[in-house]
Amino acid sequence: MFANLQNSADKTPASLAGAEAAAGNGRRSVLHEDITVNGTLTSEGILDLAGFFEGDLTVDTLVLARTGKIKGNVRARSVTIEGHLEGTISAISVTLKTSAQVTADIVTQKLVIEAGAMIEGHVTSRSA
């Protein structure tokens, strides 16, 4: 279901380079645009999601591409969103890119919202 992405740098979001450097083990899984997953997903590496996911997602680093959509609960160390998310986010660091559309309750230590990102919900800031 997941592909190890080694030679497809041209298909990954620019924000993934920073996420990969931040992730401890450097492992990366990809859900492409044509993939839909329902359920629970856990990974200790980077998840680059361009498809649709519904359920509970626990990863070290999440990069939600412009085409990506999540409906559910996200727990991660680092989250970067370019696509659509509806649910909850609990992370140390959350970055909402210009194209992000988020309807969620967010609990985080660090929140970055780029101009143009859309957010609706509650944000709770936690200290380190």
C-alpha cells in the first residue's frame, strides 16, 4: 500500500525536504492521489499524503500535499498541510501552507500560518 519514495523527488512537495531532514529515521511512505484509506495508520517515519485518508493517523512527520485530504485525528511530531484537513491535530509543530484548508481543533507548541491558509477551529498552545 505504501511505496518507499527514493527516486521521485520531483513529485514531492518542497516542504518535504525540510520534513525529511527533521525526521529521525528518514523513512518515507507515500499515499498518492488515487489512493483512499479508511482506518488507523501508524508510522515512525515521514508520511507524504496526496490521497484521501479517513480515521486515526499517528506518524512522526506528516506532509499533506495540495491534493491530499484527511478526515480524522492526526497525532505527530511535525505536521505540514497544503491540502484539506477536517478533525483534530496534536503535534509539536504545525505549519499551514498557503493552500491549506483546515477545519480542526489544534493542540501544538508551534503554529505557523502562511498568508492565504484557511483555518476554522480552536487552537491550544502548549509550552515545551
